Amino acid sequence: MDDALKTRFVPALRRIGFKGSLPHFRRPGDGKVDLLTVQFDRHGGGFVVEISRCGIDGITTHWGKSIPATKVTAHDLLPRQRHRLGQPAPGLDGRWFRFDDGTPPMTVAESLCTYLDEAERWWAAS
């Protein structure tokens, strides 16, 4: 699955200005940094993608740890500050991208690319 994501999904992220490598990506912008993290199922066979946004100075966690924008990930922000791609409404689970059901990894990676419009809308509204 990693190879498929690197072949299909990572280039799509690069085209829209993201930097980083699996599983964490960042896109600096005017006064903000868009974040995207791929989180694999600990038991294998699937993953979710969470997105978030922080200021150009990074964040300070609720316990006081300062994380610069060059190191912050979507998981560093509180759940209410993140969005899971494919999430139909706040509080509902997002889409699990499965590859343990016989779906070829390249097909899964290509389908993930179709969710980038949803991500762009979320970042624009945040």
C-alpha cells in the first residue's frame, strides 16, 4: 500500500503544494499551515486520512508543549480541530480506505485522490 500511495497519492499532494513524506504532510500558506496525516489501522489492511490546520508559528498543546509548524502533524491537534476525509458530518466516522478486501492498492490510492476536493473545501472553510 505504501508503494501505491507513493506512486499515486503523494504526487497529487505535491501538485497542490504539500511537502513531507508518509505519513505526515504540510502545506504552508498565508498565515497558516495545512496538515494531512495518513493513519494506518494498527491491525493492517486499511487507513484513514485526517486533515487539520495550524498557524505559521505551530501550536502549543494543552499540556504546554510547543510544536513548530515544521514539525506539527494533524494528530497534534485536538479531535475537534481535525477532519477525517469521507466524514459525512461532525462526530461521525470518516472513510476507512481498505485494501484487505481484495481491492488492489493502486485502486485504493487512486480513489483517495478523489477526496482532495473535500479536503480543499474543509481547509478553505477553516
